[in-house]
Amino acid sequence: MFSKGMGGMMKKAQQMQKEMARIQKEIEDLELEGQSGGGMVKVLVNGKKNILSIDIDPEVMSEDKEMLEDLVLSAVNQALDNVDKTSKEKMGPLASGLNIPGLF
């Protein structure tokens, strides 16, 4: 049988697992935005890093193709970075209790 200490650790591990699953679901349901060109290009992504929408100001459409591609790329990367930052913020306190270096 488990000692009291081991049983307590198992219970704590199960609680942490449930909390991590809850936070992961919360992250997946998030919608975060990235922008470039002073908001002329906006990209909306969810916590799973799926692109939900891209909004391009009509003024940018008259610019050259390479500039528009750069603006879209920049906005997408910013949106994905926002997902990573938010995930770390939400999971960080929970993961720090595990004392696993490099986890978050």
C-alpha cells in the first residue's frame, strides 16, 4: 500500500492534471489577434493556433504585393506569439509547482 506521503502526492498529481486540462481547454478557446502596418492587417487565431480570420484594410491592397505579404506574415507571427505568451502566462504558475526545468 501507499504511505500517507505517497497517497498525498498522487492526489496532488491528479489535481494538477485536472487543472492543466482545464487551463489547456481555456487556452484552446481563446481568440487572439496579431496586427501589422499600424492595424492595417489583422489576423485572428485561436489557442490551437488555427487562423480564424485575416482582415486587410483596402488601402493596403493598392500597395505592392511583397509589402502586403510582409504585413500578413508579420501579423500572423504576432498572433501566434500572442498564443505562446498567453499559454505560458496561464500554465506557468501550475508548471512551476512541478519543478521541471525548461517546461515553461
